[in-house]
Amino acid sequence: MDPSSVAAEQELRKTIEMIEDRKRAANAASEPPPDNDDAELASTPPQLKALSRAPINLKMSNDAKIVFDTIGKLAGLTVIYDPDFPARRISVELNDVTLEQALDIVCIESKAFFDAHFREHYPGDFRPAAKAS
């Protein structure tokens, strides 16, 4: 290219811009579309998404972890425990209650609480933890 030629310099800039435009278009096509659900999920509190919404019927006297695990299996959820969650024997009788009602009752009996986590851990994950004194 002749460095003194203005026309050649303009043509070179034009060609470089076209190449860059094509690279940007190719990169944009290869990137997945932005996930707008993340912003929506971040603005609302997490909710339990059980595989089964059938009413829970359960009569049990056992360790709180076993009761939580049983309710989790009935609803298709994974239960993860806080390392400080104490072993505590509880008795519950649940008759035609929802998942949320069952968890509330077991939390009251075991003096615990649960924290639902989605996208942070796994869908359908809830975490019983020892209640702070």
C-alpha cells in the first residue's frame, strides 16, 4: 500500500471495520442470550418447588433429621443440614397438610427453621438449621 494514497488508507480502514463488525456479530451469535430470569429471581424471595404437591400424611416419632428427610422424600426435595443442627427426638402427626405446613410444624417441634435456596444450590433444596438463641 502506498502510504501517501488517501484512497488506499480509507479502503483499508473500511475493510478493517467490516472485519471487526463480522467478528462482533459472530461473537454475539455464539454467546447465549442473557438470562432475564436471574434479575426476576433476585428480586423475589426463594420458594420451594416440590416435585409432588400431594397432601402430606405422616405420624412419626424420631430424630428431627429423619423427619425432615422423610418429608423431603415425600415432596421430592433434597435436605441439607447446618453442621450445628442438633439431634433432637420429636413427635409429629401430620394429616393432609401442605409441604410448607409440614415444614413449619416440624420446625416448631425441633426448634429449628428452614431456608430455601434456588439456583444458589440445587432446585428443590432446603436447609434446616439450628435456631439462634
